[in-house]
Amino acid sequence: MRITKLTQIWLFVMMVIFSCDSNEALTPELENNLIENPSFESESQFSLDAWEVVNPNLVNASNDTPVDGGEWSVRINADWGPEEFQPQVCTTIPLSPGQHKYTFTCWAKYKNISGVIRLKIVNPDTSFTHNSIAIQDTMWAEYTLSDTVTLSATDTLSISLSGGFTHVVAGETTFDLCSFEIVE
Ligand SMILES: [Ca+2]
């Protein structure tokens, strides 16, 4: 009886030590990525939490994911119309005013029409594209934007994943695994 109890305590202690080790291995990556919900899923369900959706009828869940992309990605159709009304998902990066050197990465692939990733500086008066990249692969590939951004007290940095522009041909771009990290 006593041995059994000791064994149980020992197993419990080992479990605690083991789970602490696992947490330590995972935490730095989560802490460095300033994007909330970077993989478009929560507890194995598709999720757009933390992302603002423009033209939601043309923004859909996809179960086509890159390596380590979990179970879901977001598929965004191309559409006609001005850039700000095209189907897209946007999220704000929590950054203080001042100069920041950053690296943004995202996995993406397109079909027929190329989607676009835009980093925008938004303030109460206006917004403009600070950095952007067009999706150029029809197979999953990682896209990187590295630069320095300077924000005033009223500026916020927003990331937009867009399905791109089309007049006639139907097209779509799929995105997953976004990361925004401050470097240095
Ligand atoms: Ca995912």
C-alpha cells in the first residue's frame, strides 16, 4: 500500500517536471509572435478570432495546410473593386510608437489570381501600404517581409491578407502560419 502511494507520488512529480519542460520549449515561440491566432484555428476548429474580415462571403475555411499548419487555413477569393473592399482578413500588431525592426512571415499559395500581403500603417486620418508582397507560388511557399517601421503615437500597424483583384477569371489565395517578430 505504502509503495503504491510512493509510486503514485513519484509518477505525479515526474509528470509535473515533464510538462514544465514541454511548456518551456513552446513558450518562447508563442511569446515572440505578435500575431494572435496565426494559424486560423482553435482547438481543431477553423477560427478567424483576432482577424477582421472584409467581404466575408468570399473568405472561407480550407483544410489544405502547409507542413505544421495544423488542420485549417484561410482561403480568400479574388474580386473586383477598390483595394479596401476586396476580400481580405486584417489584424493589428500591438506595437509601441517608435522604430521597430521586424520580420513577418506567412505561408501561402494561389490559384489563377495572385493574392497580396500588405503591411499598412493606419492612423485616424489615413492609411498607406508600408510593405507588400504578391503571392507567386501555386504550391505552398513561405513569404517573408523584413524591414524597419517607424510609428507615431497615433499610428498602428495592420497586416492584410488579400485574395487580390480580378475582373472575370475566378481565383483564390490560401494563407496560413503567420508570424510577426521584432528582431534585435
Ligand atoms: Ca492552420
